[in-house]
Amino acid sequence: MHVSSLGFRTDLALLTSSGSVVEDRGTHLVVRSPDNPSYFWGNFILLARPPVPGGEKEVVGAFHTEFPLADHVSIGIDTAELADEARAAFEAAGMTVDVATVLTASALTAPREVEAEIRELAGDDDWEARARLSQQLYPNTPEDTFMTYARQKNTQERRLVDAGRGTRFGAFVDGALVSTAGIFVTEEGVARYQSVETHTDHRRRGLAAAVVHAAGRHGLEKLGVRTLVIVADTDGEAIGIYRRLGFTDVERQLMMEKRTGDWASMNA
């Protein structure tokens, strides 16, 4: 199956480079991350196109067949065009439909100065702080459940760092990690951002812009890439930050989720 979406193509490149497995079924891909089975977008189905009318429940059923032990459902479609009837059918099946925005830049506008140390993460303590930063963003999820996921996610990402494909930058205030963004090469000349996160007590201080800018400069100047790719919620606050840094919209990315068990509380 040929993947045309820049968002999904860069997702898949990073996943396979960090240990995930992609199985081509012709009409769809099955993506598995055996080391991190609770990672929604490391364990999902990617459809080449929307199902025929009435086929939405069959698609959800196919996910359960592929992932019988999963405590979630994640389905992507390699096109952002979804008819209203299909959207309603997926929502009736319990799915949340999200159309994100994929943005790119070949140069960045410098953000304002911030009162923080901006540097690459270095060593186990920094990466554990990154997992803790992620965890505080989802206070309703049991800590042990989330930290298992976050540490496994760190392990996957550190494989990319060790392979020389990129790094993760952090903003440190009084020695504490409060904002972070990763950048990794996906193909020649292209690098994709991963997980831009900022502590809730440190938002609207320019820290996210600072780490995104630092990571982007690293990609352009040290990794030799020409195009930076980032994905944002279309209606979220972050997309405005990225646009002010010089990113422009290039496509939409269609993703659907259903969260159950402990993970359902992440939407509470």
C-alpha cells in the first residue's frame, strides 16, 4: 500500500526506525509496536481510503481482530476526506474523529527570549523527567499505567537518538524540565517533530516556541534536512505558535480513536 499522507509517512518512518513493525494488507496497513502495546499511534490500522458506506463497524472489528488485547482503538485514513455520513457512523461506533493539520517549514523565525535553559536531553535523569512531564499532563490516568507507557516511549525515541537520527530538546527552569520537543530524520532531507509538551504551570511563556525553534535549528543546521514537518490539532493553541515560527499548512491528517479502561480517563 502506497502512503501519500506526509503526516502518516513520517509517522511510519519513525515507528519502523524505533522498532515497530508494519504489515501491508493491500487495502490497509497494520502497525504494531510490540515493546509498547499501549501506545495508541504505535498500534493502529491505516486505511488507504474510507470504507464503503456501512463498513465502519467492520473496520473497528478488524482492529479488534488484529489487536485482541488492546485497550483502545486507533484507525487512520490516508486521506482527510471523510463524508459526513461516514464520520457519523464512526462516532456512533464510539470513535472520536480528529482531523489534524500537517505543517512544514524550510526556515524558522526566531521566537522571543525566554527565562530558561534550552538544551538537549542528556542521560537517564533527563529522560525520566521527560516521562514525568508527560504524566502530569494526564492526571486522571493511573500513574503506574501512564509511566509504563511513557518510559517505553522514551526507549523507542532513544533508539533514534542513538542511531544519530535526531534528538530531543528541553526547556529547564530552575533545573526542572518544563517543556520539550523532539526532532528526527524520517527520509533524506526531511525531519519530523515528536511530542511537543509543556507543563501546565509554565504555558504562555514562550517555552514551547523556544524548544520547537531549537529543535528545528538542530535539524536544519546539524542534521542537514531541508524540510521540517510538524502536526498540530487544527483548533488547538499550539498551531498558532508553529505558524508564528514560520510553519505553513500543507495537508490534513485523519485519525480516529476510542479509549477504554484506564486510558478513557485521559479524555475526562
